[in-house]
Amino acid sequence: MMSLLIFESIHYVMIAEEILKKGNIDYTLVSIPKALAPECGMALKVSCEVKDTITRILENEGIQPLKVFEH
């Protein structure tokens, strides 16, 4: 199962992406429908097994996902 981490804007997606790259953490940058996040058309797709760890890492850096969807 995978999780989509949705952020307020592409700016936050890019910051989160940089943090995950530095930590050598696997993720995929994906486009999402405007219905999920009208303010930003991109999200980070991560494994559900590491979602909580990734969320904590990002929060420690001052970045918090706006929404998290599991699919």
C-alpha cells in the first residue's frame, strides 16, 4: 500500500523532496487531480510502512503535509 503526501503548494513539495533526497529516502513525485488538492497538482508517493517516519522527519524540518491519502 502507498500513501500520498499532499502539500499546500509546489514550493513545499520541492522542499520535502529535497529533505527526502538528503535522507536517501525512497519516494515518487506524482501529479494528482485538482479534486484532491486544488492549490497544488503534485504530491509525494511513499510506502505506507515509512509514512509515519517520513512525516516526522518533515515535521522536524518545519514541513507538514496538508493531507495524507492511503491507497
